Amino acid sequence: MDKAAQFGSVCRRQFRAGQAQRAFTVVEIVIVCLVLVILATVVIPQFTRASLQSKQDTLKDVLQCVRTQIAVFKAQHQDVPPGYPGGDPTATPSAGVFMAQLSEHSDVFCDLSPRALPTFQFGPYLNQMPVNPVNGSNSIEIIGNNQPIPTPDGKTGWIYKPQTQEIIPNVTGKDGSGMSYSNY
């Protein structure tokens, strides 16, 4: 008997009556799928919450860093916080001036230089404004003197008031613990 005939003989023996191969039934497959769906509904939200918690923790860390750099700038520039043109706290603060003062070298009078020189010994404090990890924006809204800090609307990454050195995330709503982002 040749090999092909032997193979056919073996295959026929496996399918004789009473020796049918065991396969999964539709009910078994449905049960396995339901178990997988139940597991997914339990596990996936855990990952989502962990991701949101990570963003909130990063937001707190970024705020602490920026607040520290604002305080250092103020201490090195005759108690003038960043944002005021020419270091004049009676002038109207702006986002462009704020970022230039934090990202360039400066002297004690808030004059700026792109290079470190003996007279421009301070800074840079930040390379750029950090991205708000919750809303993904690094833009900043500057609030003028004697103006109230607005309610966050999410249009920028940050809200900063030089007069009081307050900086808050421009994020609406509350975090996972129920705290308003503006209270960070």
C-alpha cells in the first residue's frame, strides 16, 4: 500500500461512528466570549483611571516646578515677578514678556539677552512653557493688575496673574478626588 492510501485509511478510521472528533459548541464559545467581555469591563476602566491619575499627578508636579521658577525669578529681580515689560510692575503684563523673561538670560533689572554674559547672569528658568498634561495646551493667559482670575474655560493651558504670582491650570471640572483643578 502506498503512503497516500495509508494516510487515507488513517483519516477514515478517525471519523468512524462513535469516534467523532470533539469540537467546541456554539454555547461554549459564547460563554468564553461573555467571560472575556466581563473581564474587559472590569480591567479597562482601571487603566483609564490610572492614566487620568497620572495626568493629574504630572499636572501637580508641573505646577510646583513653574511656581518655583516664578519665585526664583522674583527673588533675583528686585521682587518683580515675570511678565512685566522692563521689570516695571505698573506696566501691563503679557504672555510674550512672561515667556521671554523665563526662557532667556536676564540681569537684575529684567533686561534680556539670548546669551549668558557677566551682566546677564540669571536664567533661563524654563526652555518653554510646559504642556498642561490634562488639556494638552502650553499657552498661557496673563491677567492684568487688579483683575480677577477668571473661571477656567480650557482655552489655554495656564492662567497666570503676575501681580499675585498665582498660576493655575486652565482646566474645567474636578479631578478624581472631587477637587477643582483651579485649586491645585
